[in-house]
Amino acid sequence: MNDGFMEVSPPPTPPVQVTADQVLHGPSIPPQQRIQLYSADEWEGFVQEWAHFCLKSRYVQVQRFSGAGDKGIDIVGFADNAKLLGVWDNYQCKRFLNHAVYPSDAWPEIGKILWYSFNGDYRAPRRYYFVVPRGVGTTLAGYLANASKLKNALVENWDKFVRSAITETGEIPLEGHFLKYVQNFDFSIFDSKTALQLIEDHRGCPCHAVRFGGGLPGRPIVPPPPATVTPEESRYVEQLLGAYGEHLKQPVASTAALKTWPKLDSHFNRQREAFYHAESLRVFARDSVPAGTFQTLQNDIHIGVIDVCDSEHVDGFERVKRVTQAARELQLTANALLACTKPQDRDGICHQLANEDRLIWTKS
């Protein structure tokens, strides 16, 4: 209050700088918050994606089991071709909207692994991880850190939480040979993975930017081309020599012969640099964006320049210059790689296309 009047706060002001992306999509949501919005099916899909891309060196195959009758298995990484009868790891994708996984949630899942491995439906997994957006609760985390306590707590809680939860056809009492199996079972296989662990691993996955946004990682510096032409370059280099020969109206026998014509030699060196830029972009795309993204960019450029390539030109050298200029001027907007491409990449993609005879510089 001031002199009998209520002070009125000024209206909130927007941020000083507002980007087009903010206007279109609103504020970005960090990955650790975004996964809290996933449905159970979306969460399983994310865990499968993480296991497939981030753990590929450990497994010959990653497979998702879902629906009724999964026998306690969600996402499986097979370490050998024997699959469920060989060495495998299970990633149990529990999903609760409002809480972490409690022991009462975990007991039936552990019980299924014990029962079905006891019956020979599959070999007991090498490792078993609870993988959950909100993590495991403090009590369960304590049990998972102490195999003996985990086993004892499960046995104590069997009748209350597990006996009637393994199958829909009847109860599974903990007695006889099955009880002995449980008592001798290695409970140290049970553990958990946090959502932050998965997200950190997932940053190296080609699907990370597509799933969570935030842009692509920085591209590494492209080293200069090797001193001598490699076999992988042979066709586009052959095409360039043919284009130079058409321009000079005499054959150019080798790249070394270009030293006689400094401007052509300089042009050739720039094209090799461009080719290696495009090859670097190909490798970057393999590791940073979904499969096929780079090939789509290649196809877009091919479609954009093919009419220029097929038009009449005074010689092959002029055709090369016109096509690469057209590639640099193309108005492409949709491909995920465009934000990190340079003019050299587009020139280089033209030579990749020439390397595959999708672009031909000389018409004779």
C-alpha cells in the first residue's frame, strides 16, 4: 500500500530475444522431462532403441517382447545365437505415472524370471535390469545392492505379491524343487538402470536429435585429401579428367599432367577437397541422424541438378561448373543435415553422384 493506493505490478515482459522455433514450438523440454510423458509403449520403444544403437557391441540382436504371455521379458539383448537358451540380458521396462518402482512392483517380475527359467522356458538371464523413467525406490535400490537381502525379502513376500501374479491360470507356491531352485539362484543378476544413464548413452545414437531435439552435434574438422588418388575416387576423377580433356580439346592422361594447366589443377584440388567433405558428411550422418538421411540429401541434390547436367554446354568442364553452382544454389529446407552442411558438401555430393555415374560430365 502507498498513500492509500494498491501498487499494481507491471505486465510480464517477454524474453528479450524470441526465436522462430520458440514461436512455432514453445519452450524446449529437456529429455529427462520429456520421457516422463511417454506412454508405456513409447517407453519400451525408447529402451529398445537405446539397446539397439548404444549396446550393439554387446549383442548379436536386440528384440522386444510385448503383450500378454511375455513371461516376464521386455527388451532382450542376445549375446549369442542361442538366444533365450544362451547368454542374454533382460531390460524390464516398468512404467508408472506417479512413482518409482517399489518392491511390491518388482516381486512379481522377479518371480516370473524364476518360475519360467525353472521350468525351462528359457535360460536364466545373465543380467536383469529394471529400466524405469522415475527410477527405483530407495527400498528396492537397497535390495538390488544386496543379493542376499533381495532373495530373503522376495521369499518373505512371495505369498502376498507373487504367488497369484505369475500366471492367470493358477497359483505358484514356493515349495519343493522350485523353492530349492530359488534358494540357489544368483540374485546378483538383478539391478537397475536410471533414465539419466539411458539419456546420456542415447546422445551418441543417430536418433537422439530426432527424438529429443536440441540440434546436431558439431561436425569434426575434415582433414585434407590424401596425397594420391585412392581407388574409391577413381570414377569421379576419371570423369573430371575427361571433362578437362574436352575443354582443352586434348586428352589429359593423369592427374599429374594437370600441373601443365594451373587453373585446372587448382580446380581439381578443390573438387577433391569437396569430395572428402561430402564423405565426412556421410560418416557424420551415419552417426548422428536416422539411416537414409544422407541418401535423401543426395537424391534431393540429384533431382535439383540433373536437368542442368543434361542441358547443352560448350564442354564437360563447363558442365561441371554449372552443375556444382546449381547444387549450391538449391533451396532445400527439409533435410535434417542442412543446418550443418556447407557449399563444399554440395559440390562433393555432385562428385559422389559422378562416382556412381548418376551424373556424367562428358556426352561423347
